[in-house]
Amino acid sequence: MTVARRHMPETGPPAGGVGAVAGSVIRLREPARAPGAPIWRLVSGAPGEGAVPTRPWGPGAGAIGCGSLVVECRFPDTWRGHRTLIHHRQDNSQTHDFMLGIDAESGVSLAQRQGGRLLRAGAPVPGGGLSGAVILGYHWDEAARFWSLAIEDVLTGAVSVSTGHDPQPFPAQALGAMIDASTAGPDDAVIWVGVAEGRMPVAGPMPGLAAQSLILTPTGYVAAADLRPGDLVTTRDMGAQPLLWSAGVRMPGRGAWVPEVIRANYLGARRDLCVLPRQRIVVGGAEVEYLFGEEEVLVEAGYFVHGRMAVSAPSGGMTQYIGLVFAEPDLICANGCWVESLWLGTLARHPERVAASCLADAAARLPVHTHTARRVLKGYEARTLAAMRVQNGIHR
């Protein structure tokens, strides 16, 4: 169902509603998929479950010429050396052999052999090395003769992207078998695997607000999915600002993309606010001034989940996320809660990273963001602040 454009009085959005918590069940409505958007076809279930069809290909599907493979992994803090994440071989009229691996020092490697053709691809470790949580994304487009291989560190956001020419298509049957093989082994570090038809961006700045989030504008509240470039949005520091770009992406509730819900009456939210764990929220108050010498700071939403302020939504379903880009980073009001607009950093200076991101269509107009709207807390700082607020019973 398409989310209707909604104008609300500026006193705040009505309480309750989208994403409302009823017991332990959180129900999230979704807008319709935009025409031409990539389609998730297969997503792995829990370990050992294998592939869970979302919109599977029909029985007569042949080679898939344009698609994306997404893999999320979590390793021990002390992991070293090479690990094979997926290795699948299919013998029929034309042998298909695929291997995806990762090395803590050299990065990700991919090899695909089909008949007499062999493709090798690799992406180096992002600057600063890797933590224990990474997302890998491989996109191939046979018609465009283009492939990209990306690796992103989930904890630091560091990204590395490699591109090349002349990819090979994937047999549709092989993709489902690959997911089955990845969840059953050979490496238990694999959290989930997904296959989409089309280009599915997985690296770089990611939209973090659920499409139904109500965004404050000079004329009232408007659903994030209904905002278009040029629309005026109310910002904390610069007042009414024209929206430069609106980026959208539809993701399965797996791993780093399990939605989190800032509960109504916490952190300023007038109604439940569904976000990605990496969406940064504005936090102020005496504790912030005492600990950090700032009136306000930015904290990733994921750090609030272990208290009463936020809960993780049930994993598995699809959620559409929206990211709002402005010429300068600023704070916007979503469901009454002040959050950070989509921060791009120096993405515009790296064309290969732009091409692998959800902002590829806006490459020519992307700004460079040299600063954030507020100081961003490091992980240990955010955990300390979240624990103190829970202990003191502070909601805002």
C-alpha cells in the first residue's frame, strides 16, 4: 500500500500509529515498491534453514544476467587468515563453480567458473582494517559488462569497492543452492545471505528512516517516502531547507538491517520511530554536558536497544528505508524525535563507491560533507551514556 502524503500540525505528530508496539509484536506498514527498483528474490533464514523465497524465479528461469549477492558475516575479535564463506559447484550441461572468501589482511576474493570462462575479482580491506562484522556485496550486469565487489565494516562504516568488466551470469537454480550451502557451511561466520535481481546497494551511507516516518516541514508533517528533491524540510540549525536528494532502499530484517524502534515518549518521539541501528539520534541533557561537555550529541540508535527506550523489531520482513540529503548536514524531526539527515562524508570524491551505493543516480549532484551536525559519540561513549540514562530513568 502506498503511503499517502500527510500534513500534520507543527505541534508534533499524533501519538501512536506507525510501528506501534503491542506487547512484543511490532507491525510495520510498507509502501509499494518503486518501479524499476531491485527485487529481493531469495534470503536465507536462520542458520540451517537454507533459502527462504521472497519473490522466487519461476521453474523455467535460466541465467540471471543482472543481480546482486549480499553476505553478512561476524567473526571473533581475534580472527586472522583466510576463510571460505561460500563454495558451490553445480555439474550439469555446463559446470558452474563459485567461491567467495575473505582474508583479514588482504580483503575479499571471488572466483566464478562457468564452462570455459573464469572470473576472478577482489576488493581490499578498507583503511583501518576490519572489525568482526562485515557486509559483502557483489553486483553483476552482463548487458552493461560491469561488476562491482564491495566490503563494508559494519562497526566503523569503512568501505572498499572494486569494479571490473565482463561478469558472468548466474544460473537461477545455482543461486538458491548457494544460499543453502552458505547457511549449512563451510563457515559458521555467515549470518545471512540474500540474492536480488537488479543492483542492490549495500555499501556506503545507508538510509536509516522507515518510509512511514513523519518528517517536519514548514507546512506540517510529511511521510519521508513522499518527500521529493526541492521540497522544503524544517531543520534544527538552518530552518527551512530544500531537500537535495531522497534515497530509498528496501532491506530484509537480517543482521545489521534488523529494524529498531525508538518507543513513543522516549528521546522526544511522539510515536514509535522505526530506524536502522546505525541511524544517529540527537541526545541532550545534563548527562551529556557532564560526560562530554556538549549540549547535544549524536548517538547511533542501536545503543539504546538494551534499555526501555528502544526495542528490536522481529527479524525477517522487508522494510523500506529513506535517507534525506541536504547541501549541509543538519538535524531533522522524525515522529517528534530529532535525528541526523543522511551524512555523506567524502563519498562524492570516490566515484567507485558512489556507483556501489544507493546514491548512484545522484552522482552528479552529491555534496561533500566535511563535518557532522553534532559530535558523534564513539561506541564506548554511547554505551556509557545509554546506561546512565536507563539507570536514571531519563526518557528524553
